[in-house]
Amino acid sequence: MKDSHAKIINASFKNAANGLKILEILFEQPIITIKQACNLINVSYPTAKSIMGEFCQNGILSADDAMKKNKKYKYQEYIELLETGTNL
């Protein structure tokens, strides 16, 4: 999963280096907000928003559209992998 998503990021993202940084973070924190992404990779809010949009466009993250502010982005495929065999 990680390798295939890294290939997508390298091929499709405007700023692949920051996309790869977020991908690494998602394996420790699979639910993230734009503000958290800003702080974790030290980029501006518009840059982080653009990166999160690219993750969604490429089907890597899904956005919780119910929230307008502090929208949460989920690495659903990874969350489901973690839940397999557990009672979460």
C-alpha cells in the first residue's frame, strides 16, 4: 500500500516531496486536518490544503464533508487494515 501510494504521489502531485512527508505521517496518524498538516510539515495553510486535495483526488484520503471547519481527512484504506481482526 505504501509503495503504491508513493508512486502515485511521485507521478501526480505538484509537490511530491511534501506529499511523501504527509504519507509518512499518515502511518502514525491516519486521521489528519489541514492545520495539523501545516504544523507537521511546516508549510502554509494554502499549500497544505492543496496537498490534501491531491490526496483526495487520487483516492488516497477521504474528506469528512460534514464539517466545514477543521475538516478531517482519513486514510481509510490504512484504517481498515488496522481494524482487520480487531474489535474496533
